[in-house]
Amino acid sequence: MQDANAVKDRLHRLVDELPPTEASAAERYLEFLKDRAEHPVLRAIHNAQVDDEELTEDEIEQIREGEEDIAKGNVVSLEELKRELGL
């Protein structure tokens, strides 16, 4: 594993060499990494085990029903759902 200070020095050099058009993207990604490390929910999601269980027949049928509803247009917007829930 590389020394953390050496890695940070390399990151500083990379930031200095970035084209101006990529600065915002780099900033957003670094903020994401920082937030993921600090935010307990994001950290938990990142560290969660992969759910590798097979879907049950019931779950597969529920997915099919949902896909059919979407295909038929049986959907509501986020705004409509919020209204229905009183949010």
C-alpha cells in the first residue's frame, strides 16, 4: 500500500494538471468520496455485502407485474406521489 502522503501529493499534482473543463467533475467526485467516508449511511451502503441470493418466483412475478404496469402507463409522478402521501 502506498504512503498516504505520497498519494495525496500525486493527487495535488493531478488536480493542477487537470484541464479546466474537468475541474468541476473532479470536485464532485472528490466531494462524493469525502462524504461517503464521513456519512454513516453512505459508508454502510458502501460496506454492505452484495445480495447474491436468487430471486424467488414470487419476486420475479412482482417484477413482471411492475414492468407490465410501466408498459401500460400505470405510473404516477414523484410530485403526485408526494401529494398522495401528504409530503
